Amino acid sequence: MNEHIWQLLEIEKTNDTVAIRQAYRAKLPSYHPETDPIGFKALREAYEFAIQYAQSTEQMDGQSQQESQEQAVTHPLTEKQIKENEICTAYQVLLNDPKRCFNADEWQKFISSFYDYPMAIIDSVKWRLLEISYEASNVSNACIKLLADNLRWRQQLKIQSPNQSEKYDIFLNHIESEDLFDYTLLPTTNRALQDATINYIDYTKWLFYERRSSDLYDFLSQDTVIYLPNDKSLMLQFANWHCVARIPNQTLLDYALNCITQDDQDEHINIEWKYIAAIQYTMLDKKHESLQAWLDLYNSGHYQEKAASWIAGWCSHYASDYFPLLIIALNNSYCIAAETSETYLYAVPQLTATTVARLAQIDPDEYSPEIASFIKWSLNVSWNYRQILALLLLDDGSNRLYRLYRHAIMLRHGNPTLLQQIIDEQSKDDFEHFILQNLQRQAQQQLTWLEQIPPVQEFKAWLYDSDENTPIPDKFDPNLNGYEQYYGRLWLDRFDAIPEHAKKHLDNFSRYANIEMFDWFIFLESEHYYQFPTPPDSSCDKNVYWEWYRQFILTMAIINHPYETAKYLRKENNTFKLTDDDQILPVINIFKYGNWQSKTELYNLMDNNSGLINSILINYPDSIESDIDYPEKIDLKDIENKIEQLWQTKFANQNPYYLMILNTILLYKPEQNLKLQQTLNKIAGDNDDLQKIANSLEKLSLFPSSVNKDKYQHNDLTARIIYLEECLANYCGLIEEDDIEMLEGLKNHSDNNMILRLCAALLLARNRENQKQVDALSLPENKWWQFWRLDGRTNRKGFCKQIFYSLFIIGFSALFLDRYLSDSSIYNEVSKFAYMISGINIVFALKRRANDSYLGEPSYFIIYTLFLLILIPFWKPSYKKNNRYGPPVKE
């Protein structure tokens, strides 16, 4: 019998109960109790004897083991044991039968079979059934729960099995949860296939919740064979796992599309399938289908944030030129209604942190210069309109992309008319419509605060006040740190047609920082340099209004970026409807039709013969006018190269005397004496008068009396320029405030000679450099009582005190010493000493007073000494800044 046991189980003789149980379960399908009851009974007996053998604590030799087994056979099991074994065996068969194991009806039949047994047997066997259930794998929780509820395992667990209550309590809690999916949908042909599917789904679910998406990706990417049942809930999870792992799957996409077309499911489930389909479309690189799927999902009101994020990803891949525009369109600024709070700043639409972060991740170098300027403009805190003029010019109505960019820019710079045009805009293209509807949402926000926020209305009330002399309210005055100036600046950032008295308000208050988009508009019209075209009627066609606005933009672009605009006008075949008498038309004709190939050639074609041209050339790169307008940026070394290489054409017909003065200012240095001499002689040529002028300028001496001053336009102004150069050429030489104002006026007036204006700018630059050198000197402070400091400074009050003390010593020695000193020799010696000290003190006072007003004049001390009798040193005002003798005396 012992050999027959192991042969029937098809294993070697062993005391391993786990191996015995596995062998028994493997043989059960071959001995079904309904089709082969005899074989099943023999298999069961073999299993029980094998277990008894394994559990035996005594080691028996061959004969003893045989006798023991034979004895067990000769003593059959009791009736109770047989019935318990029958129940357990039937349960094992149920668990291992692929056709019945997940069928709740079959489980109910098994439970119903308990009525065939006495209650005592069921009460006894229920705990064996619990152990079998505990050790079983891949069992339906729903089915086991039927058995658990019938046998009341949980209610009796702590009474019947207190030692194992914790172990089984965990198991009973587990079966309360739902199954991974509907196990009845699995194939009923193979238990191994069922186990493989359940294990696969269970492990995948664990990875999804417990591990990284990369681990999920690695697992799902492996080749395997499982059966996916047609369980929509499971398939939705399975599809979602693939989406999280970023694994494209055409089969899942097809399944999702099929589910979307069905009407027998809830709306939220349908939305989930649409979300899955959109992701799979994207991962399968289906350009048009993925975009449409995401747009539909966004418009449905579900998954809007995720849909917007995926649309942005699609845009960066397939339509990169739209990407910066899309980020601005997706900006979702929450604005508090103006009437609900006095903190009006929160009523102003602004870029959110998410939008700024997305923009900051874009590399402008990957885009055209115009779109790159849009990115930089968006990230600029001040949103300077000068940055995006070129992009606005591109919107001539022929390109939808530039039109959308124009709308995005107008969210910040657009007046109510242009904001309303955004709201009224339409598009048949789904993607453009998506961008447009988001821009329209923001345009409505902008219109709301522009028309309702109280500070803006108050600022407009002042601006449109018919009384031109009405001062700006203090709260809008930036010079007074007005707490609501921000709102005024926001309004001024939106160019609009304003009445004449409003222009006067802005002109009278020109200190307002740049007055934003009105800066050049107000300046040119107030100076009568240029008259902008009259705006069209508000009821006109929107394209007509934009053309008027675009013409304003063209003028601003020409003034702010003349060379870049010239290249644009030559390259782009666009038309601007300018009248024949438009003052800027000649400039445009030079840009479009002039014979130029470089910025220098174009610059030389433009004659500075008007305030408008001067305003344009101020912003021209490397122009004379730009150096004149910004003397603080002048590089005195670089400007020599500009004169020699860039401005020769401009200087060709200029007054040679002025050119000599200009080169003298540049080259009057000891180390450049030879170059100055050569340059002046080259300008003079064979002209005797010019040679005389050149010789006098080499020494900064007076204009030669033998030369006609009127012929070379030598006057007090040119003489003063030469004198100021002589002052600045000295060590730490400076010029007075009156001279600085004179030079500022000379350089700023465009009607003055260009060379003299440049000379004025150079002198201002030299004075600024010298002042920096003086300020960098480490000199002690000056006090009025430091009489002994010959290299110090004193003001008028200190000078008077020092002179008074000198005179007091002289008077004291003359009136009192002879009265107390009877010895005349001693008196004479003391008097001489007193007079000497007083004289030295007067000389020091004179020198200190002269030092206080020193600005670099040649032989200044000798001159002051000669004019001491008329007290020039006393009346000369103090220089209020540091000079070579240190800082001024503090009062």
C-alpha cells in the first residue's frame, strides 16, 4: 500500500506536507467525484495516509513503516472523519475547477450540500475549510465571502481559534474587498491561464499605486500571454495604467473609441474613455486626431487643466510658432470684482506664476526675432511696448498667426476698441478658435477693470479735464510716490486717440515716467515735429481702425528702431496708406528705395534737417545723434574710430573750423599732440587762414586776429567751448553748473550745428569723467578753521573769519603791544612776527578760497591774486561738488 500511495500521487516518498498537498491538487482534476468516484476516493485516501506519514514523529525503518501503514489500512476512518473529508475534498475540487471556481451559483450549490451532513460535522469541518481558503490563491473574494457568511467564521473565530484569530482576521478583512475584476469573464478552459491573468493584473495594480511610473513602464513593456476579459471597469484601469506608463497601444485606443460610441454608460465613464483616447492618440503620434480629442475634452468642461497641458505639449511639437502665444492664452488670472475690495490691485488681470514659469522655460533663440521679442516682452515686468513693435507691424491681415499675436499683445496695450475686436473675432480653425476663446476670456477681464476700477476712472477724469492747468492728483504723481500711480501707468500703456486738452495735460506733466505709449506721440506733436493722422470714427470697419493704429505703430517703430524697421520695410511687401504730405513718407522712401546695404550707408543717406529726423537718428545705432543725446554713454576712445570710419560722409561738408574744434576736444592730450597736429593740418590743407587757426588751436589760444571770424563763424559760443576744453584739459579740471546748462541746451537743440552739438556732448562726457576721478581721490574733509591747510578749501564765511583773525592780530600788535612792551626792540620783533603770521594767514586764506571755486582754470591762483583788491575770491561762488582739493566745506 505504501508504494501505491506515492505512485498515485506521482511523487517520491516524503514528509513534506506542502509537496504532498501540491501533488494532491494537481491530481484532483483527473479524478472528479462525479465522473470517477472510486478513483477520487482512492486519491483522497492516499493523500490522507501521506499526510499522516509526514506528520509522524517517529522514524521507522522499512518493516516498521510497512506495519504501521498496513495497520492504518486495517483500521478505517470513522464515519465523521469520512464525511469531513468528503466536504473538504469537494471544496478543493471546487477551488481547482476552472469552470466552477468563480461561479457564485456553484458556490451556492456547495454551501447547499451542507444540509446533507449533521450540524456537528459542519461545525467541526468549518475550520478546516477556513484553513483551505486561507492557503488558496486567486480565489474570488465575492465567492469566499458567501462561504464565510454562511459558516460565520468572523463571529466564532475568537471563541474557536483564539490563537490564530489575528492571522485569520486579516484574511477575513481582505475578502471584504471587491475582486480585481469580474472573474466570471475569464476563460473556463484552463486554471493556469486564469491564475496568470489574475496575478498579472494584481501585480500591475500594485506597481501603479506603490512604485514609480518607470517601474510600471518596464513591467508593462514585457512580452507576456494573458487573457484580458471584456470587463469595462478593468479595461479602463488597464488603459489608464498604460497611459501613466506612457506606453502607446493601438488596441487600447480602439477599445476606448468603441466604448465612447456606446450609450449604455454613465457620462463620467464616457469622459474617462475620451481622456484615455486623447492620450493614446498623442502617444501614437496621430497629429490631427490627438488635437481634436484634447480640444473636445477641454470644451466638455472636464480635465481642462490636463487637457490644456497636453494641448500645450502638442503645440510645442507640431506648431511651435504658436507655443508662446498659447501660453499667454492659457493664462488664467483670478480677478476680484472692483466693488468688493479696496485693494484694487487684485482686480487687475496679471500673469500667473504658472504662466511665467512656462514662458521662462522657452528658449527665445529657437524662434524668429519677432516671436523672440514677444517672449522677452511677456517676461519683462514693465511690458515695454518698444519690444514688440516689429511683431505688430507684421499683422497686415495676411497671416492669422500674427493676428493672434496682435490680440495677445493687445491684452496689455490695447484700448477698449481693440479689446472689443478680440471679443468679436472668429475663426473656423479649431486650434485657433481654442486660442482665441481664451484670449477673449482675458479681453473681457481687461475691459471690465478698465471700465470699472475706480483709480483708473479717477485718472481718466483728470486726463480729460478741460482745464489744461489742472494739476495731476498727488496719488497719481510718481514724483511724490503716489500710491496709485500704478493704475495711471496701466492706462497710459494703452494708446488711444485723446483730445487736445488731454495731450496738454500729459505735455505739462512731462515728468511722468516716459508716459508709456504716449511718450513720442506727445513729444512730437508738442514740438510740432510730426502730426499723427486723425483717428477714424469709432463705428468704422475694424480693419480701418487697425490700419490707423498700425500706422501709429509704424511711426513708433521708425523712431525707436530705425534700422530694424528699414530692413523690415525693404523686405516685406506691405503697404501703409500714407498721404503724400505725410512727414514720415520721405523717410520710408529712403528705407524702401534708397541705395544702401549697411546701417552706415543708410545713416549717411539721412540728412538731419528736422526735429523728426533728429528724433529718429537719436535711436539709430552708432549715430552722431545718439552720442549727443546720451553723453553719459560716450566712449571717448571709441568715438575717434567712429569719426574716422563711420561719420566721414556726414562731416564732408561741415565747417572746417568746427571740425578742428571737435578734434581738438578729442585729441588735446600730451600723448596725442602729434596726432592732433597732423589731424588739424589735414583739415586745414593749403588754406593759410585755416593753418593759422590750426596753430592757435594746438595751443588752445585765441582766434587769430588776422582771420575773418564771420567767415568761419567764430563767436562767443565757440570761444567758450575752447575755454571749457582748456579747463577740462587740466588735472581734474571741471566746469561750472552754468556752463553745464549751456552745453545741455546746445546739444539738445536740433537746430544747432551738429558738430557743435557733438562738441557739447563730448565736453559733458569729459566733465563727467573728471568728476568721477575727483570723487575717487582720497582727500580729507575741509573745515573752515583749518587755517594752515594750503591745499584745503574754505567757503565765504570761513574766508571772512580767517581774514578777520589776521587783521585782529595786526590791530592788536599795533594798539596794545607797544603799551605793554617798554623795550622797543622786543616790540619790533614781536610786531614783525605778528605781521608775518597775519600775512601768511591772508595768503593761505586767499589760496583756500581760490581752491574752493577751482574748476581747472589755468593760472587760477595768479589771476585771483591780481584781482584781490576787488575781492574776486570772496565773491566767487563755491563749487558744490568735490574738486581736486577735496569736498566742499560743510556749513
